[in-house]
Amino acid sequence: MLAALVAGGMAIGFVLSRTIGLPGFQEGEWELSGIISLLLEAGVVGAAITAVRSPRPVTQS
């Protein structure tokens, strides 16, 4: 879950910095490495959601 929170935060920060801007940061280009990073971060968040939503196996003692 921590990895999903970090990846989600980084994705949000990247998008915000390229759209409305962040204080003290001036970048306007959507470079290819940033877009690839967004896709990978979405994969991490998706994997975390899948892991949390999947049913846990029942073990008998």
C-alpha cells in the first residue's frame, strides 16, 4: 500500500506540474520518460488495488 501511495502521489505531482504548475517549478513539456513513468505508476496502483480486493484463501487448522 505504501508503494501505491508513493506512486499515486508522484503521478499526481507530475500531472499538476505540467498542467496548473507548482510553486517554484516551471516545466511545460510532457517528455516521453514522464509519460512512461505515469503508465508504470498506474500499474503499481492497479496492482495494489487488485491485491487488496482479492479474496484471501481460507485456511483450516
